[in-house]
Amino acid sequence: MSTSVPKARPVDQELAAAFRRDGVVVLRDVLTGEQVQTLAAGVERNLADLGPLGMNATQPGQPGAFVEDFRNWGRIPEYEQAIAGSALPAIAGALMGSTTVRLFHDHLLVKEAGTLDRSPWHQDQPYYCIDGSQTISFWIPLDPVARPSTLEFVAGSHEGTWYMPRSFVKGTAMVFDEGALEEVPDIDADRGAWDIKGWALEPGDAVAFNMLTLHGAAGSPTRRRAFSLRLVGDDVRWAPRPHRTSPPYDEVDLEAGAPLDHPSFPVLWRA
């Protein structure tokens, strides 16, 4: 991936402090209309030709479709164009307080109209093969998202506890053995006990969150295309797991604890 340092709008200290405190912030009009259109074209190309990690994750017998795919920036030119040309890597550096920003992976998430499947409460990092605190995901909607269908977050849940990563469909433990980590608390049993954040979103907006922030989403009565960009900073290190991660990185042969100095994780921005 060719890298550049696009001019980014300033990230004020209050926004950066909120990101570090809550583990999530909303960014309005962070992508241009042209960048949204480029990403949307890439999503349609991706849906027409899923990669080897692509899948329909809809629960059997449920209406609609929840389609996911991972790690396609190298074969979907619109993804690479939008990633390299946007201000998101520079914004990530400011929010994380990092002097370098690397691409970890891209993630396609499309809920077709009428999809009832809920994305359960979970953290992202326990599914991955990395350790470190300077992580950020941008969840970028390409269609308007109403508040009831948006991604929700538990503010402050990125501090400390790692929860057991489970398959969304079967509920089986992934990456770690059963009992190795705490189970995700039942957030919906008493939503008032948690500081839950979520926003109605328009194309051009994005939500930025730490990879340990608990999040989940309801189904969607309308089509909801989203592109996630997962980036990492200075303190992130390679961390092989006992089981296959999601997504996997079979081609990476780094030593445990090594920086992510590998072609699979290109540097997108430097301070």
C-alpha cells in the first residue's frame, strides 16, 4: 500500500481525552462524499466476490443476511484508495497518542434489509493476535443508520478486563480455551447499570473505538453497509494465540512480542 500524510483536521484535546476515557467517540463528516462513494463501490465489488474469509453469519432460519469479510485491502482497489487518501490514519495517531499508525485489517459488515440478527456484546481484541493498548477501530457506515440500529458501546469497558471471545453463530469459545477469560456480562439484562453510548449516523460519519471496548448492535430494518478500518499504534506487539484467530494471519512469522514490522501491516502514518 502506498502511504502518504494527508492533511487532517486538528483533533482537539477534549476529543482525544474522551477517546482515552470512554474508549469511543463519534466523528462527524470525517470522510468526504467522494471517499464515501469510493468505499461504497469497493463494498459492492467485495460483496460480488467474497474473499476466502468472507461468510454469511446470519443465524440459520433468520431473515435477511449478515455478510462479513476480512483483509481485502490488497485486492479491492477502492479500499486501498480510500484508506490511503483519508485523514483517518492521522486522526488515529492523535486519538491513540501514537507516533506511528499501522493497518491491522479491514472488515466488511453488511446487514441486508430485514436482518433480525443482533451482533452480541463483545470486545474485538480477544479475537486477535495482538497485545497492546494503542488500538483503534473506525466503524464507517455507508448508509444512514438510525439510533435503534446503530453500534452501541459500554463506555470505559476498554480498561482492564478481557472477555471470552465466542463465535457469533454457535457461541463456542474462540482463540482462548474455555474458562481462560471472564464471560461478557449480560448488558441487556440491566441496561441502566451501564454507560451505553450510541449515535444515529450518516454517510461520512464514523465511530472510533478502542479494540477492547464492549460493543454490540441490533438488527436493521434497512440495508446497513459498514466498513471497519482497524489500526494500531506504537505499543502493539505480535501475540500468537493457542487457537486460530479471527481474522487469521497464517503468513506472518513474527516472534511473540515483536513489533508488527511485516508487509501485512503497512505503516499508514507517522508523526
